[in-house]
Amino acid sequence: MNHKKCRFCQSSLEHTFLDLGVSPLANSFVDSDRLNKMEPFYPLHTFVCKNCLLVQLSEFESPHHIFNEYLYFSSYSSTWLLHAEAYVEMVTKRFHLTETSQVIEIASNDGYLLQYFQKKNIPSLGIEPAKNVAEAALQKGINTISEFFGNELAKELLSENMQADLIVANNVLAHVPNLHDFVAGLKTLLKDDGVITIEFPHLLQLITHKQFDTIYHEHFSYFSLVSVKRILAHYKLQIIDVEELPTHGGSLRLFIKHEHKDLQVSARVRDLIQKEAEQGLDNLTSYLQFAKKIEALKIDTLKFLIQAKQENKQIVGYGAPAKGNTLLNFYGVGKEFLSYTVDANPHKQGLYLPGTRIPIQNPEMLKETKPDYLLILPWNLREEIVQQCSFIREWGGKFLVIIPEVEVI
């Protein structure tokens, strides 16, 4: 009998969205000293709430454990830096931010975004729970506090006369097990006429493009516009505009203000809610059909990999993203298929992927071993990687992507 409760509305969770079996924490890379030691695996089972339709995982490991030391540094992706710089230009103009404004970013990582506000002399504060990543931001001179964000921290900042004209929360909402505490904190920290922008991968894209590998233990929830609107409304926060972005396989950027009867709400909000309804996101049945599509994709992928190995083709990976670890562990793909993977992040080089124990090498290794196929694990950076590694074509190497379908480039 399942007694799990929805993290938003507390309804009993009875309906499976996708069960990926058991998997290690997606960013728990293994060093050589631990290769012969046991590795913890946890259920990776997503449910959908029958009442509020929030897709969610149970909390098996606390965020304090997951994010205490973290190997994801945003600044290693040139695509993501360009995205951040363009965002800062846009919000500075749109909301008339000046040297007297206050920007606060939650989950500010290594200062990848706040550095652009700093260049404009707009006061900013980063809140980043991973101490090693926060330290990287501090070394750049970016004001950062290393704590988890919630209503208690928001009240502390308020007591120090710190409130925000702009709160930035990029790709953090999914990482929050206690949605009520987090959103209450946003409400507390926002000035009366301030604005919050939140970016998160759009559940509609996850379903449409079979992006099941974006499910991992760090991501406690998976959001549609409707589900986020419901959560924000509970705290009298209103979405005034929405943008659809290409990042992370298709994300939403919401613009949010304190609820007020005179607020102007963009037609894009209504249009996207209607689009979600047309795609079945207001209907439980649509969520329950997802698992069958992923089972079929797994079979297609394994057929391709087996055929390639039977033809003595060498397949290696590009990247060591969390999504890749979900995929490889669910598919049961280890070193017999993927002899190694490469990553530009020096913090990951020399380590091993969790679960599969596939070694992570410097990208220079590609030129030494001349693989036949380069499997792009961070498919959201596909164009960037194809451009950076175009040299593999010199020996007839090809790129391989397996989401949303098996495709040789």
C-alpha cells in the first residue's frame, strides 16, 4: 500500500508516471579510491498526483547531502554563459535596474550569471548551498552566502533590510523538496513592486520529446505551467508573463509579481495554459501513457548499440551530465558499450560515472582512440558539442544522439 503524499497538496500518491528502477545519485561521481566499495542505489520512481497533477519523486536523500559538495559548475558551458548574459541585458532594460536596485539569485552556482550584473554595477547577492561552488563565486568577487534558501533565511535577510527588486531562480525549483517553504521565502524576500523570474524545464517538453533522463534524485518535482501557477497562487504570487526557451531541452521562464488586481497579464500565459490542455496536461491519462514510450525507446537504443558492437565499432561518450547517468543506469549500458566518456570540466576528469563506473577522460583522448561513434549525453548542448568535436569526422567518426530517438549525425 502506498502512503506517500503529494509535496504540494498532500493527496495520496497512487499513480506512477515513470519507474526507472534503482539508480545512484546522478552527480555522485566515484573516485579511484572507492572503485571497490559499495555504492548506494535509491528507487527512481516518479508519481503524478491525481489532484494537482504535480509529477514528483519521493525524497530519498536530503538536499544537504546531495548539494554539500557539488561538481556542476555552470561556467563550463559557453552556451549557458551566453544565455545568462542575454538574460541580464533583457531584465536590466525591461525592469529598469540601476545601481540602486537589489538583485538576489537563488542557487547562484559559481557566479556565472551575477558576474554580468556586477559589470553593470547593479548590487547583487548570490545564495548557493554547495560550499565548494560558492567559494568559486567568492573568488570572483561575487557576494555569495552558502546556505539553503527557505522562508527562514528570507526572514533573516529581511531583518537586515535586504529585499529584492529582482529575484532570479534558474533551474532550482525542481531541486526543492519543500515547495511551500521555498515559495513562502520568495514571497517574503520580494519588494512590493519587485519581480521574480523562474526558469525550469517544461514538463510538456519532457513528455513530448521523451526526456526521461532529466529525472534524477536531485529533481524532486517536474512542472507544467498550470502546476506552478497553482503553487504560486497559494502564496498570492501571480505570473504576469511567460517565455518558452530552448535551454535544457525546452524550458519556461516565468515573470512573477505580488498578486494585485491591477496587474497586466500577458496573453502568452493564457495561450500556454491552453496549449498544455490541448496536449493533455490537464488529464491524468496523458501522464499514465508516458512509461510505454520510454520502454520502446530503451529497446530501440539497445538494438542499435548491440548491432554497433557486433560490427566492432568503438562507441564513447561525450559529457558526464546527471541526465547521462540516469540514462546509462536505466538502460544497463556500461563499459562493454561505452569504453569511456570525456568531459571539459576538469573537476570530473579522472573520476568514474556513478553506477556504471565508466571512466571520465579529457576530450583530448578522442584524438588518440578515434572512436566510430561519439554518444552525446548532454543532448541539450548538441550543437555546441558537434561544433567543438567536428574533428572526429577526419577519421569517419559520427555523432550519436538517443533522445528523443536514436539518431546518427
